[in-house]
Amino acid sequence: MTIFILILGFIVVLIMAAPSYGESLDEKRNKIDTQLNELNIDTETYFLKNNQIKIGVDVKQRKVFEVGLEDKTYEAKLQLIDLNNVIDVEIIEDNQVINKVSNSSMIGRAVVGGVLTGGVGAIIGGHTAKSKTTKVVKEISLRFRMNDMDNPYYDVIVFNDSKGLDRGSDLFKSKSKEILDLFGRIELVLEKGETYTNIK
């Protein structure tokens, strides 16, 4: 009888908590939407989703966005990366760099200003550096190297699966295409300089 009362009490608590929990998620989403609208961020043109997080690029404003709710904590996330302050971007699959592009205008300013470190390799952009590959991929991220002493790097996880996806699967191929499409847009923005906004 005691166990039955405990179970019943637990169910009542869950039922009572559910509406407020749902409302708080809606409030968080609405707050993010309001902030994006106030900033005039275009989150619909070029984007992909990683669970509840939307990741994309607003070409006209030259900003990469990462918005939504964190998977486990359901905390609201709104991160904007100004591509004018990006030195280079890498695609990383399970800690292996597979592609990289540099911001030509930022590299030029950094070289003239004498602040670029890392040798000649850091100056050359748009190269592919494939190394050993595995059959299964668990995580893919975009790593932004910033012109910012306090926050020199920012990683955006565009795909994660604890079990991993087989490279030969249709789902992996589809996800890879989405990521490459987004990376290609970012690459075009970086290569065309600060005034280029006519990417179609």
C-alpha cells in the first residue's frame, strides 16, 4: 500500500510539473526569437539543425548563429559569430581537421599589423587536410579561430551521435552534405570580404 501511495504521489508531481516545464521552454524559445528579431538575424536562409540547436549563417550581416535549447539542460543558447573577426574556420571530424578556409581580408590585416602567429601554414587558406579516417563518425564541428585575445577559438558542434554514424550510410551522407553546404556559404562570405552580400 505504501508503494502504491508513493507511486501515485510521484505521478501527481509529474503531472503538476509538466505544464510549467512546457511553458518555461516556450518562454525560452520566445525570448530567443525576440532577440533574433531585434538583431534582424536571418535564421531561415542557410542553416542546419543539431537536435534542438539551429546553426547557420546570415550572409548579409556576415554572422554565424547558433540558437536554440541545449539538449540535456534545456538552457537557452544564442551565440553570434562575426565573420569579420574570424581568421579561419575548420571542419573537424572526431578531432581530425578535414577542411579549412581563411578570411583573406583578416589575414591581410593581421600580416600588415604583424600580429599573426603560427607560421606560413596559418596564412594559406582553403586547403583540405585529410588524414586517417574511421568507418564511424561521432562528432563534426566547425572551429572558428577569432581575432580575439580573450576568446581565440569557438567550436560549434554541427553533428553529434554517441554511437556514431557509418560513413557509408545515407543519413551520414545527407548530414555531410548539409554541413558542407553551410561551410561553403561561410567560405564564400570569408573569401569575398566585408562588403560582399550578393551570395545566391
